[in-house]
Amino acid sequence: MTLAFDEEGAREIERVYSTPDIVQQRAEVLGLLAPRPGELILDVGSGPGFLLESLAAAVGPEGTVHGIDPSPAMNALATRRVGALPGVTIAQGSAETLPYPDDFLDAVVSTQVYEYVADIPQAFAELRRVVRPGGRVLLLDTDWDSVVWHVADRARHARVMTAWEEHLVHPHLPATWARHLRNAGFRVTVQAAIPILNPRLDEDTYSALIAHTIAGYVADRQGLTGEDARAWLADVRGGDYFFSMNRFCVAAVPE
């Protein structure tokens, strides 16, 4: 069962995306995408609209930025953030059926989205359809095997992380997305890792916030109780705090 981004869930994601960790990640994604003035760019899974805002500034008044997301709550947050900006549109829809013409876009960017998408071949075929010759795509997702979290009870932690993976369709997508992109008609140009490192407990970090989300999700999954989830949360937050994970980017161009 994947996470449902209702109004409460959307606000939680907005809070996570406001942390310095994800602000830095967004800057690195923009650097790899290198949006240019006048371009027409799509953000697939645009969420609360932070990346849309940055893209709109990059493409300028001559450019256009489209956002698409399946969650009405996310789209409401994005509309409040960027709805008044010229050249920005927000639509409700999915990655598997993009409501744009063939060869329409200069670039497509997507962060933390395709790991939730059931039909990756269909979704990547849609990317190939809408990106013009000479255009590009940039995707970012997580391989959840990359997570390092200091805990005392390693066995319980392993059970918690296994249960957490149930919220995703593809918890290890980056290992296979180059093949999927090639099959869809792209040539992969760059693969890169963007680490998140939290060597101390700070409430304004990605790990501090996502730990609460994980604890809330895993209770009553994989044989874990609410008490187990609370004990795990106390474990990761106590003692010698340390968290690290890798986000992975892939850039590709149409063949």
C-alpha cells in the first residue's frame, strides 16, 4: 500500500521539502538539469510546487513550466505557491498518461516519483513521446538499500525498513532505470548520487521528519506493533545519532 498524499500527508511532504537537506538536493537537481530561459519544462509529480517555483525563475517570462501530480492536495499547495506566476500550469494526472502532445517539451524533470509508479515501461514511453528531439529528462529516486541509520536493535530496524518499503512500488528503482530508459528510446548521459547526511539529531532535517512518518506507517505491518514502532523511533533518535542515504539521478536524451 503506497502512501496516500491527502491534505495532511501533503503538508507533511511540504515540511520535509522545506528542510535544508532537500533545499540542497533541489539545487543539485537544477544544476544537473540546467534549465534555460525560454524553455518549456514539465515537472512530473510536482508535489507542493517548490521545484516549479525554481524552474519558473530559470525559464523566465519567455518560458513555460508545467506541473502534473495525481494528488489534489498537492496541487492545491502548488497552486498557492506558484499559481500567480506567469507561464506556470498545474494539472492533475499520472506519469503513465501525460496530457501533452508528442515532441512538445524541451525537458522533463521528476524527483521521488517513479518509485511509486506501477508501470515503468509505459511511464518512460510517455516521457519519450512528449520530449522533443534534442530535449532531455532528469530523474531522481532513492534506492532504500542505501540508508544507514545508527540503531541499537538492528533486527528490529531491518523489520521496520522492510515494512516501510511497502509504501513504494519500486524501492530499488535506480539499479534498473538505465535499462528501462534505453528500452524506451533514450540514451543515458549521466548517473550521479546526491547524498543526504545527518550526523546529529536536528528536528529541521530530512531524517528527523521522515523517522516520524516511517514509525506511523509501519505499525501493524510485517508483524510490527505500535509499541515496536515507537521503540524503533526512540532507538534512532537516541544515543549516537547518525543518518545517511543516497538519492540517485539519471539524465537521458532521446536517441
